[in-house]
Amino acid sequence: MRANLVFGIFCALVTTILVHGQDQSGYISIDCGIPPYDTPEDTMTNINYVSDEAFITTGVNFKVSEEYGYPKNPVLLSTLAEVRAFPQGNRNCYTLKLSQGKDHLYLIRASFMYGNYDGKKALPEFDLYVNVNFWSTVKFKNASDQVTKEILSFAESDTIYVCLVNKGKGTPFISGLELRPVNSSIYGTEFGRNVSLVLYRRWDIGYLNGTGRYQDDRFDRIWSPYSSNISWNSIITSGYIDVFQNGYCPPDEVIKTAAAPENVDDPLELFWTSDDPNVRFYAYLYFAELETLEKNETRKIKILWNGSPVSETSFEPSSKYSTTFSNPRAFTGKDHWISIQKTVDSTLPPILNAIEIFTAQSLDEFSTTIEDIHAIESIKATYKVNKVWSGDPCSPRLFPWEGVGCSDNNNNHQIKSLNLSSSGLLGPIVFAFRNLSLLESLDLSNNDLQQNVPEFLADLKHLKVLNLKGNNLTGFIPKSLMKKLKAGLLTLSADEQNLCNSCQDKKKKKSMVVPIAVAASVIVLVVVLVIIWIILRQRKKGAYSGPLLPSGKRRFTYNEVSSITNNFNKVIGKGGFGIVYLGSLEDGTKIAVKMINDSSLAKPKGTSSSSSSRASNQFQVEAELLLTVHHRNLASFVGYCDDDRSMALIYEYMANGNLQAYLSSENAEDLSWEKRLHIAIDSAQGLEYLHDGCRPAIVHRDVKTANILINDNLEAKIADFGLSKVFPEDDLSHVVTTVMGTPGYVDPEYYRTFVLNEKSDVYSFGVVLLELITGQRAIIKTEEGDNISVIHYVWPFFEARELDGVVDPLLRGDFSQDSAWKFVDVAMSCVRDKGSNRPTMNQIVAELKQCLAAELDREPQSQ
Ligand SMILES: *[C@@H]1O[C@H](CO)[C@@H](O)[C@H](O)[C@H]1NC(C)=O
Ligand SMILES: *[C@@H]1O[C@H](CO)[C@@H](O)[C@H](O)[C@H]1NC(C)=O
Ligand SMILES: *[C@@H]1O[C@H](CO)[C@@H](O)[C@H](O)[C@H]1NC(C)=O
Ligand SMILES: *[C@@H]1O[C@H](CO)[C@@H](O)[C@H](O)[C@H]1NC(C)=O
Ligand SMILES: *[C@@H]1O[C@H](CO)[C@@H](O)[C@H](O)[C@H]1NC(C)=O
Ligand SMILES: *[C@@H]1O[C@H](CO)[C@@H](O)[C@H](O)[C@H]1NC(C)=O
Ligand SMILES: *[C@@H]1O[C@H](CO)[C@@H](O)[C@H](O)[C@H]1NC(C)=O
Ligand SMILES: *[C@@H]1O[C@H](CO)[C@@H](O)[C@H](O)[C@H]1NC(C)=O
Ligand SMILES: *[C@@H]1O[C@H](CO)[C@@H](O)[C@H](O)[C@H]1NC(C)=O
């Protein structure tokens, strides 16, 4: 006894030292709702509290109302005097960074007292979550009711989120939040780490006095005094008990008191009822022998639950160390009755020092994949997104982040939709979006996003909806995205400047709110072509220099022309001006060389050599000028040759030849309605550029299918434009008579006025369109052997509104009727007799795009 006492004093000393130097490492102690500069120390526990500032960005601080706070209520725990409330967002989370890191067990405790902090005298009810899993519902009996929730949770990452979820039953708030590292090898259950343990009761049995919160509890558990409705004897010791051996480390004051029944043979019994019979309970019972036993005395104990033994064996509590005993299988059911009994051969009554009862909470909710979390957190941080975004983006699944939609996979969540419309995003579209690999819908409209629409958005395989409208993005939609758009895989909304450069000068402020897919698809072609054009231009700049780069070669000698055409080896066409040969430049770029034959340069009667050289000079000036004309739908003019022996014009080579040949070749079989529309739009845009984009305007004067070239991407370009200009004005008359215009295409007004203007090109283009529609030539030989114009061929069907008679039978009716009628109407409007009644190229381009839209609308899924 004596020795024990001395030992006891020694231990008390040690304890005192422990108290003052209490190891708070790894503790997070938040006094929610206090100002950031405040760092109160709880005088009773010596725990240092901090404000929530470092742990949460949302919420509003309040003090509890006067009648519940200081000084009226001097015994109020200091953490309860202020609260942080969350009127915004349905889920607000504290982010607790774990200094011990993951793979450790943590005790988390949240405390709440309403205290009418908002003056509304309305008790809220809300839910608590740890990470993505439900923890508990917080309810209050009255405004001064102090609710404490505690959970033992195993951390699978270096961060634990504690979330308050608004269930629509009042604004969530919190008074205090604490996290304590706990020895990971204790509090085991049969489910291992698949469950968290929510504290149900923690009793210091045999309690005599004390605060319930002991500074020598290294896990900072709070033990409540237990009062039985049956009178029990209290046992106390001042001897040393080793509490560390099994890791549970109950505080000295808890383990050193116990209760025993007054009558030796009576059991110690505890009862509780569960509202939900499926709840799984785990009890952890603490034992240590506190009495010095005589030789003939024994204390042997068995534990029963609802009348059945919890384990096979009985045991004798040790007087040297504490033992913790728990049920290997969960207790379930409505009524629970734990009975601690002495065995038959025990001479002493049973004892119990302490007990903790937990309920198991399954960790069955899945979190968002780590890739998506990183990406969305990066987006959140980059743009400082002004939303209540905390905790896991997708889970709990009923309360994902605002604007976030998630996939409901069985083993993880991924972000499927992200709506950041009007969220104040500023700056470029960052790479992080690309990492949201399952994203199907992305709404970034009405922000201040800048710079280019990034190419990587096309890497999002599942992206179906993309809204970029109302931003300050520059440049065009990348080709890769447009491809998806074209394939009907994506619907895109964007500002006009991102979609089409030729729209700029047309004061069309109207936004593209036509069914997005359609509107966007209309633009597809334009943008794809713009991009290709830009790329081509840039590439070309390397291959040969435009007029602004005088170092490059644009003017070739006859010998050079001979060499690049391999001695005029391969004829690829015959134009009005002469024969066209295939050639290639040093870098391998294929080119078409059009030799201008002498007869084309037909000299007026009595021509002189001086006039010839004047023509040559003029040719050179005009050729130089043509070199400045660039448009994606105009065959690129690479250079020219002008020496004594010949004149030649050198163009980019177009692999699919001219449209006339193409339409009458086998290729026409594959020429779908959509492709025809693309060709029509391409050529229309080329002409539009000549008419509107060049100063002075260039009238082509010989628009025909033979002058529309097709490259290997089936993109159409106008060729032979501006050729009339390379001839001197005063020689024009004879040039016109010999060269200008091709039968079947010539504007009837020309025969009256002898003037060719833009509207003459429009007439010829109308014929081109009719050829595209019907698959016929401009002049058709009838069965009777007459030659009739395609216009007259179409006319009766047009009048009778019989589409079948008009449209190329090769299409086999596979086209949108709307689109086809519109196309026919456009073509017919171009070939009106009076030039002033014909539309401008500008209007034609717009109409044709609508035709394409109507066609794409028909089959949004078409590949
Ligand atoms: C508030 O509820 C608690 C818990 O039920 C109770 O102990 C306390 O007496 C109640 N206070 C008032 C003012 O009703
Ligand atoms: C935890 O859950 C996983 C997956 O359901 C299972 O494979 C594992 O056996 C569980 N562990 C325990 C201890 O129940
Ligand atoms: C607690 O009880 C013990 C034993 O009865 C007594 O010595 C001690 O002073 C008490 N402490 C307090 C704070 O009342
Ligand atoms: C003590 O309370 C339990 C239920 O809480 C009850 O079943 C038992 O009869 C009570 N005992 C006495 C002596 O009142
Ligand atoms: C945790 O508990 C085990 C016994 O279950 C013990 O061996 C170990 O030393 C304890 N770890 C710490 C850090 O106290
Ligand atoms: C144990 O022995 C003591 C004397 O040493 C005696 O007083 C007591 O009655 C005995 N107890 C029992 C249960 O036999
Ligand atoms: C995106 O993913 C890549 C590769 O998986 C990774 O290196 C990068 O850090 C991620 N970026 C973001 C913002 O998550
Ligand atoms: C995004 O949210 C805005 C309102 O905040 C809504 O008008 C818009 O339709 C949403 N976008 C999508 C794609 O659901
Ligand atoms: C768009 O961005 C440019 C610079 O990138 C800036 O000068 C301009 O003011 C911005 N416009 C709007 C409407 O924010």
C-alpha cells in the first residue's frame, strides 16, 4: 500500500508535467466564428484555439445572442460563444490538412449551440459529413442545447473535409471543430477501415469528480459521468495503472475509478435503445483492478449482450494495466442490454471502469477521382471561382458543387458537366479543363475569358456541349473542335469573332441562337477553311514569299518554267488562255503553270512590237497585283513568268481538278448534298472576296465550273480571277470578245450593255449552282439534239415545285428538302434577267450557309 502511494505521487507529478506540456501536435482546434486575430487558449484544457480563417472561405461570423452568451452565462464553453453560419451554398466544408497525413485514425469533434445567434429563434436542422460520407444529423432541443458530434475516421488522404449540408431546414452553423490524431491500431471493428465510428456514449463509470475532459487524455476524448438508476459502489485507486499498453490510453482519472454492484452477485447493467434496428453498435469496455486482492479473493468477469455471452472466455482485470474489451461482431437490433457479471468462481463482484459505445457508419459513398479533383481545384484556384465550392466536387451525390454535374459510377465519381456561366472567370482557358476527362457539357458563357479558344478542348472525348459565348476570346475555334462540330458530335455556342472572320464587316449583331448545332455547323466550314487558309498561308510563306517578302521568287524565266514543268511534260488542263501544265517547286510543292498562248494575247490589227511590250509591262504590273490577292477560296497565285518568249501564270495545284470535270467524273457518285453545299459556299466566298474584299473590286468575268478548282480536301477555290486585268484597258474590247465569257454562263444583260460587272459574275455563278444541284452541264443536249441551258432545263420543275426533277438523281433523295429548295431558289435568283434583281455574292453566301444549316439539322448524327 505504501509503495503504491509513493508511486502514485510520483505519477501525479509526471501527469502535471504532461498537462502543461500537453502534446498538441497534430491537433486542429477551431473556435468557429471568432475573428482571425483572436487565438484564445481554453483555460481549463490549455488547448489553443484558432479562428476558422485558414480552414474555410465561406460563411459569416456571429455571436450568440446576449441571453445565451457572456456574461449572462459565465460557464459557457468559450468555443460556443460564437458561431459561423452558412447561409449560402448547400454544402460548406472545412478543409482540415492533416499534419500526420493519411493512413491515420483521427477523432473529429464538432460542437454546436444555436444561442439564437441570428435572432430568428428558429432551430435549424442540418447534416454533417466527413469527406463524402454522412456523419450525423444536427438537431437542437432548444437554443441553449449544446450538441456535440464526434467521429473516429480513418484518413485516406492528407485532407479531411468536414461539411455542413443544408437540407432546407434552416441555415447550418458551427461553434467549434476539433481534430485529434488517434493511434491507428485501436478502435478496430470487423469491417476494418470500411467504417467510421460515430460516438454514441462515452462514460466514465464510477466517476467521482472531475471535468470529464482530461488533459492526460492524449486523444482529447471527453468522458461523461455515468449515473445508474441503481445504486453502485464506487471504487477508486491512487495506484499506478499502465494505460499505454493496449494503445487506448484512457486518462488516469477515468481508469482509476470504477463501479461495482452493491451486492456481490448482481450484474452491472447498461441499457439503450436504437431508433434504427439496423444500426451497428460497438462497445469498448475498460477494465483495471483497483483493489488489492487477498490471496483467497478473485474477480472474474463475463460480459453478456442481450443475454448471450459476447465472448467465450471470462477474464480477470489486471491491477497493473488497463484492458479494453470490445464486441467482435456488431450489436444490432432495437434494444440493447449489456450485462457484466461475475463468474461462478469469482469471489468479488464485477467491475467496470469506463465504456464507450459507437455506431458504425459505412463509408459507402465514393469520392470524385483524384484527377478530376485536381483539375477542378486548379480551375477553382485559377479563376477564384465565386461559388461555394468546398469538399468533394461530386459527393455526397445529392449535393454536388454548384454548377457541377457528376457521373454516377459505382466506384467513383467523375465530373460530367460544368456550368461556370457568369462566374466572373478572367483570363485564358486553362489546361486544367482538359483533365476533366469525362466532361460532356461545359458552359463558360458570360465571363471574361481571353486569348484563344484552346485546341485541347477537342481532347475532351465526351464533350457534347460547349458554350463560350459572351467572352473576350480571340482567334478562331480550332480545327479539331470544328471537326467534332461538323461531325455532329458537339454543339457549340461562341461569339461571332471566334467563328467566322468574314462576318466582322457585316453588321450582323444578331447572336447565333438558332438551334446551336445548326448555327454552329453553318460556321464549321467557314472556320475550318479560315484555319486551313491561315495555315496554308503561313506554310506558303515558308515555301515561297508573297509580295511583301521580296526575297522570295515570284518571277520566273521561261527556262525556269520549263524546268519546273519538267519540260512541259504533263498537261493538266486547257483554259481559255492556254494550256495548263503540272509542275513542282524545289520544295516539292505542286503547282499548275498556265502558259498564256500568243493567240490569247491577240494583238489588235496593226499591232506593233511597242504595244506588245506595253502589254508585257502591264502584265507584270497586274501579275504583281494579283500576288497580293489572297483568300482561302481563291486559287493561290504563286508567281508568273514574263520574258520575251512567253507569259505564264503559276498557281497552286489542286489535286481534284476543276468542278466541271469532277461533276462529270465517277467522283460525283460520292458528292453528297452536304459536300455540294460546301463547294457552293467555298466558291461563293471566293467571289464574294473578289467583289467586296478587293479594292478596286475584281470582276471575274468568266465564272464557270471549269474555273472552280477542288483540292484533295474537297475545298473549292476560284481560279483565273483577275485575268482580264492583266491585259491593258485599251485592248480589253478584243480580249473580251475572244476570251471573256463562256457560252451558257454569259449574263444576258451583257449582250445589251456590253458591260460586265459583279452581277454578271452572279449570273454565271447561278449557272454553277444549277450544275451543282442537277449534276448537268451548263448547256445540255436534249434527246432531240437541241442545246438548252441548264436554266431552261430546271425552269419547268421550278415552276411546278417538283424537286425531284431538279436535283441530281445521283443523290437518291438523300438530302433535306428544305435545304434543297432553298438552294434551288438561290440559284434561280442569281440567274434573273435583270442584274439589279440578282442578289449580291454577300447575300448568296449567307443564304447558302442557311442551306447547309438546314441540311446539317436534318442529320445531326451524320459522320
Ligand atoms: C434545453 O435542452 C437541454 C437538453 O435537453 C436541457 O437540458 C435544458 O434544460 C433545456 N433548456 C431550456 C432553457 O429549456
Ligand atoms: C472493405 O471493403 C472492401 C471493398 O468492399 C472489401 O474488399 C474488404 O474486404 C472490406 N474490408 C473489411 C475488413 O471488411
Ligand atoms: C476529487 O475527488 C478526490 C477524492 O475524493 C479528492 O481528493 C479531490 O480533491 C476531488 N477533486 C475535486 C476537483 O473535487
Ligand atoms: C433502470 O433503467 C432501466 C432502463 O433504463 C430499466 O429497465 C430498469 O428497470 C431500471 N431499474 C430500476 C431499479 O429502476
Ligand atoms: C498504438 O497502440 C499499439 C497497441 O495497440 C501500441 O503498440 C503502439 O505503441 C501505439 N502507438 C503509439 C504511437 O502510441
Ligand atoms: C479470505 O480470507 C480472509 C482472511 O485472510 C477472510 O477474512 C475472508 O473471509 C476470506 N474470504 C473468502 C471469500 O473466503
Ligand atoms: C492534368 O493531367 C496531367 C497529366 O495527367 C498532369 O500532369 C497535370 O498536373 C494535370 N493538371 C491539373 C491542373 O490537374
Ligand atoms: C448554366 O447556368 C445558367 C444559369 O446560371 C443557365 O442559364 C444555363 O442554362 C446553364 N447552362 C447549362 C448548359 O445548363
Ligand atoms: C478584351 O481583351 C482586350 C485585351 O486582351 C482588352 O483590351 C479589351 O478591353 C477586352 N474587352 C472586354 C470587353 O473585356
